[in-house]
Amino acid sequence: MPYYKRPLPEEYGEQYTSYVARVPTGDLGTILRSQVDGTCSRLAKIAGKMADHSYAPGKWTIKEVVGHVCDVERVMSYRALRFARADATELAGFEENDYVPAGRFGNRRLPDMLEEFQTVRSATVALFGGFPPVAWEQSGLANRAKVSVRALACIIIGHELHHRAILEERYLSGL
């Protein structure tokens, strides 16, 4: 089901403004579907140990970035599910900087992680694709801030675009 209406600033917390701003104009479902191929084809060119590279001490490796994108997409999709189903329970936040080390992404192979990203995105596309129009307008509280279902779709898209830009700029510029 196509969905074009962008969220208003009051539909998401200020911390998500840059992600929402990155989302191109168009159907959010189409953007969600098309986005994954470009990222995966670009990252599939990374060989062996380079996937364990970070651009500076204390920064995430390429595999950690991919794992982080998957984790955030799952959390945001779960929030969207709850709010689309009119669940009024306030949802807790999560600490991304705790998730990454706990994910032990360095013990995994990058091709397996890219397959996981494709699978997570397929599930996200199916979830949002099944929402009736009224669900896209619904919202709830997550991490003490109001967020709408349509804003969550934009946050997922913009978050991936944010990290893709960092990967291109700081990790892949020579490839």
C-alpha cells in the first residue's frame, strides 16, 4: 500500500530530525524496499578483515554499523507495530551503545550480516505494507517522546541513509 504523507515535526523527537530530513520524497514503502539493495551491493564488495575496520579508535567497525542498523530497525518496527495496533503502553528507550558490544558482531561474517539486513528489511516492508491508512497516523510514547507510525517509517529510512553516508565517507571512499 503506497504511503506518501510525511510526518510533521511534532510527530517525532528532535533527535530524529536529521533522519527524517534525509528521506527522499515519494512512497515510503517503495523507498523501504529499494534502499536495501544499494547498501548490500556496496558492502558486499568489502573483503575479509576490512569488515572489522573502524576509521578511528573507539568507533564502530563496518560489521558493527551493519549490526546496529539491524538492531535499530527492529526496535523502530516493534514500536510501529505497537502504535499501529493502538497500544497505549509507553515504551522504554534503548541504549544503542550497549547493544553494539552485546551483539558481538565481530564474531560474525559480513555476508551473513548483509543477509540478515535484507531479512530484517523484508520484515519491515511486510509490516508497514500491511498497515491500513489509519494506522500510519497513530502514535504513542517511546522513550518519553511522542512518535507516529509514519515518523517511525521515516526514522528507519533516514537512519539507514545516515549510516550509509558515514560508511561511504569514512570507510569505503577508496573502494
